[in-house]
Amino acid sequence: MIHHERTRPCLFVLDTNVLIHDPTALFRFQEHDLYLPMVVLEELDGIKKGTSEIARNARQASRFLDELMADANVTEIDAGLPINHPFHEARLRSSSGRLFFQTRILDAPLPQVLAGAKADNAILGVTLALMKEHKGRQVIVVSKDINLRIKATALGILAEDYENDQVLDDVDLLYTGVTTLPDDFWTTHSKDLNAWQDEGRSYYRIHGPLTAEWHANQFICLDGASPFEGVVREHDEDGAAIVETAINYTLPRNTVWGIHARNREQSLALNLLMDPEIDFVTLLGQAGTGKTLLTLAAALVQTLEKNLFSEIIMTRVTVPVGEDIGFLPGTEEEKMTPWMGALMDNLEVLTKTEGGGSWERQATQDLVRSRIKIRSLNFMRGRTFQNKFLIIDEAQNLTSKQMKTLITRAGPGTKVICLGNIAQIDTPYLTETTSGLTYVVDRFKGWPHGGHITLLRGERSRLAEFASETL
């Protein structure tokens, strides 16, 4: 989106979807003034009922507006309400602008092709009228709706996306969890190098120019004649990094529930998934990289064999790729089953016993499925999960606020795994840089009990790999 040069405070006309997306947007425009057309208030009123995230955000935006309007008279409303509300100063940067409401009909004829009672057109009409009234001032429409911004530009109106929720400028800058070391690494970092063993694991204390850039639970890898894979555990008081050698899960002896890693990233992901000291793991990767299979295998081992968790809970956002298939019958578990095809596909692989009869195979499947619960995101508020292995699938379709709601459900002994592919976002108004999954990857970077891996290589079949490359 083009950012227009601002030499003085601007007047921003807010679209409804900005307040629905982020109700605190009212307090994020610093010294600039805000204008709310009457149609925006009407739309907020129309969607405030219900238990959906949109309805909750609409109600929250209305509450913020009510706080700002408390005890204000008509004259004060016409002059603009100060946005610098003391309740928000601790959380958000102080705003010095004013909030204006549309209190009269503004005359600004739109082109014949845009005539009608559509809300977008009403917002554009109000903006054109404000541009006539405030000729020496920049009037800018802020909207998450691309089509509205295109129409605005066609009419000569300045339009911008709301980007305050953007985690990164470019998704390519997103933390991958792995750094490849240069070939001369041991030469440049051999000074003050200490090595020791503890409980069968090798540890290194490394000091050098690169160690300051490393984060806790980041993997460092060295290719070449003597390859090395380690995980950064901590930095000591001198700035040196304590590195532990990673377990190589590509070796047949290090299988997890009968499967082993097929590439380096999968092996590193299993290091995070199997580590009891890590409470939060994020796995990014395109379809077929093994996110769900690895996670379920680690979950089954730690739940059924090691008894670290009482059960596995799997949930995902119910956003259909095609047309919605309407209401689904049955209990919460039965309603969620059609959305859990990926879970069932992977369970078939994991419960396939070598040899044995159909009875043995069925007994294994029944045992495994009895410890896996499928839950809907809609009923997560107010719950607390203790000693659970919680898997959040398709997490790229969650907003940062929804992600916070889910992760804060974790009680003592619970491990949370977020899986997703930020290139496949099906939720309106979410992009790769504003997705809740991108948000948590960036915010949890360096936390001693969290880890992240971006899986790079698909491991499905030669057909799937060829299709993903050429289609």
C-alpha cells in the first residue's frame, strides 16, 4: 500500500472493518484526527449480536466509543472528542488527535456508477465531502477492504490499509528457527571453547561474533565434512552461548511412534516436540512437510508411553476452502470430524501395525482415538487445559487476539503446538504479515520454553512435489 507523505496531522476516515479487525485502532493514530461516518456506526450496530469474534470486536469498539463520549455534550462532539483516554495510556502510545462523528448530512455527489445505498459508497461520499470542506488538509480513507481502496483511488481519494497490526514488513524476514553456520565457524569461534557431557548429551560453551545473535532454542547447523546440529540453550553472563547437540531423528534407532525424520528440519522439529522443557512450539510449512504427522507421533509417545500428558486435544479454525456445507449434525466431536480429515489421515499412518490381524489393528486404533479429543475453537473461552497436549491446526487463519485467547487456556503441564502454512490464509482481512501465527512466531522468539521451526521440504510423493513446483 502506498504511504502518503504527511506534513501535518491528517483526517482519517475509518471503515467498519478496521474497528472489527482491531477495536483498539481508535487509539493508534497518534496526533492524527479520526472521522467516523454514520454508516460505520450503523454497521457496528448491525453485527454486534452473537458469539463470533466479529461480534465481540464490534461490541468492544462500541464500548470504547461509549467511554470516549461519556459526559460529552453536542457542542463537544461537534468540536471533536479528545482520544487521549487515561485508561489506555499504560497499554498504548498516547494519542493527541480528536475523534469526529458524522452529525449532519454531507453533500458530495458520487459518479452515477457508484450511486446506491451501499455502505462503501456512503463512506466514499462522506470522504469526498470532507475533502471539499478541508481543502488544505489530507483526508485519507483507512480500510482493510481492497475493493474500497481501489474505488477510492479511482475517485482521487487517498486510501490506505490499516497496518498497525502488521508484525513484519516482509514475511521473508520471519524467524525460521534455524541458522546455517559459515564453513570457518569453528576457526573463528574456537577461542574459549569448552565442551562437556551430561547424561549422555554433549554441551559446548561457545563465544564469538555470532553468538550474540542467537536466541534460546534456536538451532545452529554446520554442513560439510563434519556436520553439526545443535540447539542454543542459553547465554551466560559473559555473552557466551551454551549449545547442546541435537538428537538426530533421521536415524532408525531414534524413531518416534514408529516413524523417523526424513530431512534435517523434521529432525529438529522432533527435538522441540519431544523436549519436556518446551511448552510452546510453532511449526510452519507448506502442505506435505509433515507438520501434523510429526506432532501426532510425538503426542502419542508422550501421552501413551511416557504418560506426560493425560490426553491429546486437537482443534482448528473451521474456514472451508470451497462452499460451506451447512449445519452439521451431532455432538461437538461429531461436528468437528469433517474438519479433521488431516488428523484421520495421519492417524491411519501411525496406527498401522506391522503384521498382526485386523483385531489387533482395530484395538490399537481404538486405544489411540480414546486419548484424542477434537474440540471446536468456538467454545475455548473460559476453559483451562491441564496436562494436555494441545494441537492448534491451520493456525494461520487466526488473528493475534484469537491466538492469545487460545494459548492463555494452557494450565500447568500443558504443551501447545501451533501448525500452519501462512501462504494458505482463508480468513478475510488477514495477510501473511498480520496472521496470528506470524505474530506468535515473532513474539515467542527467544523465550526459553518456546521453539519454532520452518519446514522446507515436502515429503509426500514425487507426484505431490512435482505438482507443487509446476502448477
